[in-house]
Amino acid sequence: MDDIDLLLDTTVLIDIFKEDASAVNWARQNQALRIGIPLIVWMEVIDGARDSREQRRLYEGLNAYRVVYLDEGDQEQAKVWLRAYSLSHDIGSFDCLIAATAVRMGKPLYTLDSDFSIIPSLQTIRPY
């Protein structure tokens, strides 16, 4: 997956789909980048649909991004981090899976969520 420059977290995608001005401006400025999303992010976005019409719109919007699938190592690493940090730093299982995907790929995770700061070797960037 060397053809991906960065990964997006759910927080950024939601802002883009809600047409938040800062998020849309960031997306326009970075449209030349090859942007991926972990499978968990894809699923979280779809889970947030309120009705079938919104779900269809989200499916179409998500087609602009390359989905990055989990591998066994991601799952094992997420288990380690969940055990180590869930109570002390309030990080959830999905965030651990997202972080494990980004660390494995060696790609930055663009997010608005500070929960990821505890994860070793994870580069996070606040895009706006």
C-alpha cells in the first residue's frame, strides 16, 4: 500500500461529509494526495447514517477513498494497546484497530481526536 500518502480518521471524514468549511477547504487543498481509510473508519461512517438516503450518499462519498483492510498483526497489536490503555487513557477498541493499521503502514493518521496520542509510533496530524 505504498500508493497511499495518508490515512483519515472518522472525525475528519464526518466533517467532510457534513460540508464543514474547514474540512472541505483542507480536502480541496489536498486532492492530489492519495488518501486511504482503514476499514473500521469506513464502517463507522456507514454506521452513522440516519436513513437509507444518507447511507447511499455516504457510500458514494466513501468511493473516493482507498479502503485499507486489517490484517492479523493489526488485530494482535490492537489487543495489546486496548489492554494497556483502555482504562488509563479511555481509548476504544475501534481506535486501537485504526491506529494499528496506520502504524503497520507507516502512514500518518489525520484526525481531530486526541485519544490516539498515547499510541507509540503513531504519527497523528490535525489537518485543520
